[in-house]
Amino acid sequence: MAKFEIYKSKGGKFHFRLKSSNGQTTLTSQGYAAKPSAKNGIESAKKNMNRDGGTELFEGKGGKHYFRIKSTNGQTVASSQGYASARGAVNGLSAVQKSAGDAEVVDTTV
């Protein structure tokens, strides 16, 4: 089963990541100054990943393909890992959309 993990970076910001059932990180958030904001970010990702205009596929540097989840104001909430092909990114997004809705939230900062 997939799970969201809240963690704190070396820079002191709170982040979340979505890990698939095999333990692979499939999605990583921006940094937040406070833990409640990271928790709100998880809820925003869940809500917006299935909304029309809530996701965006793009090609990054080095030819890797990614998807990102965007809030209603257009701000990026979370981004995927890099995929070798656009098809891989589409499949990754589909897997995240299927698994994230009921994913457990684990706080690793306590």
C-alpha cells in the first residue's frame, strides 16, 4: 500500500513524499516552513491530482519526463521522479492517482 511520508530536510523545511507499495518514491513536494502546511500540501495533492488542469506533464533537462501536481492557483504542490519516456510519466501519474487517495500519512519527524 502506498504511503505519504512527512519528513524534514537538512535545511529545516518540511516536505512530503509518496512512496509506492514497493518503497519507491514516486512524488516529492516543495518545502514548507511548518509541518501543518506539509499536511495541507498532501490534501492539496490528493484533491488536485484528479482535477482538470491539476497535473502537467513536461520534459526536463537531460530528456527525462516528469509530471507535477498543481494547486488551483497554479503553484506546484509536488513533482514526480524522472522517467525515461513520456509514456512512463503518464503511467506513473496514473499509478499515483490510483494509490494516493487512500494512502496512509506517516510523520517521520516525531
